[in-house]
Amino acid sequence: MEWDAFLARHPDAHLLQTSAWGAFKSEFGWRALPVVVDEAGAMVLLRSLVPGLRLAYVPKGPVGTVDQGLVHALDALCREQGAFLLKVEPDEVETPQVEATWRGLGFQPSPHSIQPRRTIVIDLSGSEEEWLARMRPKTRYNIRLAARKGVTVRPWGDVEAFAGMMAETARRDGFAVHSPAYYRRAYEIFHPRGMCELLVAEFEGKPLAALMVFAWGPRAWYFYGASTNQERNRMPTYRLQWEAMRWAKAQGCAQYDLWGVPDEDPEQLEVQFTLRRDGLWGVYRFKRGFGGQVMRSAGAFDRPYNAAAYGLYRLLLRLRGVSP
């Protein structure tokens, strides 16, 4: 298809801009429509938030050099589809220049980002010994401890068991999870394309932890992970992440994105992580040890087409506790 041919010329595009991601999200309430103008393009996801409010969303895009030509094409698509708002979340690190560019294109900073603003990205260059050297000592110790204590990691095809493990983790740690069908379709769509792997950490054949890792171009992402309450002293999650990094490297990836930590400055992250367990604080304590770099994305930018509907949308966000 035209979109895949376009992405072949842009190998650094984000996974969330692939046709596979569009096909996946199309099974869960979204409609995916690509737009290409010369060497710029965007996979647009459309969804009705409530009757009469249809959102157009570009996750981690557009791709290529964005100009007014692409913006005009996106405007035409959004109006044709009856969208009250176009929201873009560029695949860029936050800088004043990025915000100025999007303001110049007629967008405004959004009060609501859909993807996590802050993450930790691990450099996969060098040898595995160099990876270990970049980690914090306790994490390095726990990776090796898991191996000494008999934890093994292998590819796993039991998505239903993984979904059950996700539910167990959610009950323990207090966060929301997707339905079993969501994880099943993610695996069925991405795994045959070589774009994801489901890995399980076991002890004596008993599953202890599992994760789903995705890869596209030079990057890999840790989107979904879970663990049981059993044998936690064997540190299975540390060995699991290590093997996910090794899998990513084998796919040709140069970076491994741990995908989501609290949206605080690095100084505050280090001050507060020992004191807090709410939200993403518990996972930050774990993720920080792998030696990656904390990065903050540019966030989302909004282009409203209907002022009244956009005002209602902002009101709904405030009622949900999202600051304007």
C-alpha cells in the first residue's frame, strides 16, 4: 500500500505510525486513514469520544518534514470526517523550537497528551558488558542473581495467560489494563510481521513474569509487562528486561524505550522515587536502574475546528482532573 511505501523511505518513523498499528487500533474503536503529501505524511486515527464529538489523532507523527501542504491535507481529511479537533503528538523531544514550529503551523499546546510525556531510553550500542556497565549496580546484580537462581526466559505464545498475569499485576499495583482481546490482537497482528515478541520468565517451568516488546526500524519499545506474586526474590523481571534488550538488539535496534515514567524533572524523580509508590513511581524505581536516559517528548498540539465542541472537550478534561 502507499503508506507502507512511504514509510519505507522513512525508516526512523515511530511504530505508532505504521499500518500495523493502524490496523490494530481499527479493531478497538478507531478508524485509521493515512495522508501523504510529497515526502510528509501522517497516519490519522479517528474516534467518536461522545455522540457529536469526533477526534482526529496523529500518534507520534507526522512523518517527514511537516509543512502547510500537509496541514492543509489534514484539514481537508478532518473536515470530511467531521472531526472537531486534530491532535498531533510529534515524535520529537521537547524544545522551544518544536513548540514554535507547531504554533507557526496553526496549532496550540494541548492540555492533554495521550502517550506518556516522559520515558527512559536505553542505548543498545556496544557490547552486553558495556550495557551492564551503564546500569546501576543493584540492577546489574539482580540480572545476574536471577540467572543464578534458575530464572530462564523464552518466547511465549500463551497470550491468554499473559492477559491474566496483566490483570493480577493491575490488582496488586493499582493501574488499569486492557482486555484480553487487546493483547491477543496485538500479538496476532505484530508477531507474524516480526515486530513484537512475547517473552516469559520462568522458574522450573512456572511463569513468573512476562512482557510484550515491539520493534520497528532502529527502535524497540516495552509497552506491556506483568508479573505474578510468586518467587519474586528470584528477580525474574530484571532477567526479563535484559532478554528483551537482547531481542531488540538482534532485530537491529539501537534504542530500547521503557515507555513511561512520572512526568517530573530528573532531579525530582531522584528525590521522590524512594518516597512514592502511586502512579508510575513504582515502575520508575525499577526502570531507572537499567542505565537509560530520561527524555521528555514535545507533548500534544491541538488544532480545533469547532470552538464550542473544543470548549466542551476542555471542560471534560478538567472534570477528569487534567489541568488546562
